Amino acid sequence: MAFTTSTLAEKKNKVLFILGATGTGKTKLSINLSTYYPAEIINSDKIQVYKGLDIVTNKVLESERCSIPHHILGIIDDPEYDFTMNDFCKHVLESLDLIIGNGHLPIIVGGSNSYLRKLVEDPTIAFLSKYDCCFIWVDVSLPTLFKYVGKRVDEMVEGGMVDEIREYFVPGADNTKGIRRAIGVPELDSFFAIEKKSGIDDAIKEMILKKAIEETKQNTCILAKNQLSKIQNMTHMLESMVYKIDSTEVFEALLRGEDYKHLHQEIVIKPSKEIVKRFLEETTDEFGYEKYSNDNVKHASNGV
């Protein structure tokens, strides 16, 4: 059974979006929701469309996908190919046709908000006129998110990020194109350029590596801040379709080394499931929500 909205004039197929800055747990939430509702996931991260660099791009592993079909993920072989907004929109529309044909709910998730905005605002696509949309925005306060980002980069380094990027190092390569735009790749260039050179003290090489890792953390934080700004701008256009979930408390518990899984269930998963349930049942705007920050964004309370 396909997820549709019935009106006297038309039927609109339903599409769920999950928004959030890098590191806020969007992918985890999308997979969790897909285990409750028949769904398939469409990636909207412009770097994750490329094959390779799974660690540095934080691509969800096959073993973590719970057999949920993922679309537009690791589909581009050429590391220098310029995957444009038009490419993205074309692939999304094709994926939507396939997913809806399967009778499943499409869940679009990722952090390339400029690409998402192109999709939903382009008048030649008329996305919001054709589809019934719901947007769940997972937010984490920036100070907390910055701390988590630093922790995550350290974990990526421990997991083999440096070795992974080394395989893509080409002296003089253009790091403004394709997968080499991924944060971590340009930052480590200076280290790989001198890594094999003799006559340079190992302590100096180690210092350059540490500096590159710190730059990776800083640039990821800058990315998160920019993504947040773009999401905030999008909410003014999307109006009542956006529901915001504040996951700061979950991440604070995680950073303290506490068991955060129960908090994540209560603060993020449970409200999100209810939002999707009501979205599918045409009761999204009823009870259990408060207005957040402006009249166009709703805040999902824990009591949902």
C-alpha cells in the first residue's frame, strides 16, 4: 500500500525529510524509523554519493543499514566528477518513483541543504505541489555539537581515516572537485606531501599531522554552523511542515560517558515515530506540539 494523501482533486505521495547539521544523528534516526514503517532512504549528502572514503564521509556501513534500501549512496565512481544540484534532483525524482512504486515511504536524509533547497524550491520541479512533505529537524546546540564533532574525528582517526585518505592523495590534485572536497582530504594534504620525505624529523611530521587533524575538527564545526544557518533559513519557507527535536540532552549524556540510549529513545525516537504516524494518518497538526521560536516551526515535546 502506497503512502498517499487523498483530496478531491488529487493524490499526493508522502515524502519524509530528516534535517540536521553534521553529526546530529540523522542517518541513525532514518534507519530506526524505517524499521517501524515500510520505507526506503534517499541520501542527500553530496559527498556520500561517491564511492570510497567511507570513514571520512561517515557513510553508513552496509551492516548498519538493517537491510533498508539506500539510494544515491556510493553511486559515483569518478572521484573528480562534479555532482551538481541538477544531478541530485534528477536522481531523487527517479528514486522517488521507484520507492513509491514499491509502496514504501521515501525518507530523504543528509546535510547538503543547498541541494535540498534546490529540490523543494525549483519552480520547474514544483516539489511541494506534487508531494505531501513532512520535515523532522534534529537539532543539537552548537557548543555541545562542537565537542561531539571533535570526539567523532578522533574516533575516525582511530578507525583508519588517515590511511583511507592516503590512498586518495595525489600531489597537486584539485581538492575543490568531487570526493576530494570531503573535509579531511584537503587538510591532510600538507602531511602526505612530506610524509615520505627523508631529512624531515618524525616529530615535525607528527606535529603537521596533529595540526591537520585539528583543522579537520575546526572545519567540520564550521560546516555544522553553516548547515544550521541554512536549515533555519529553510524553515521560513517550509512553514508548518517542519518539526524540530532538540537532541542536546542526549549528546551531553554521551559526552559524559553515560548511558544515553534511553534518552535517545525518549527524546528523539519516540517523538519522531509519533510525528511520522500522524503524518501518515493525516493528523500531524493535532495535539502534542508547541510552537518553537517562530510561528512556522513546531517543537516536538517529550510528551508526544
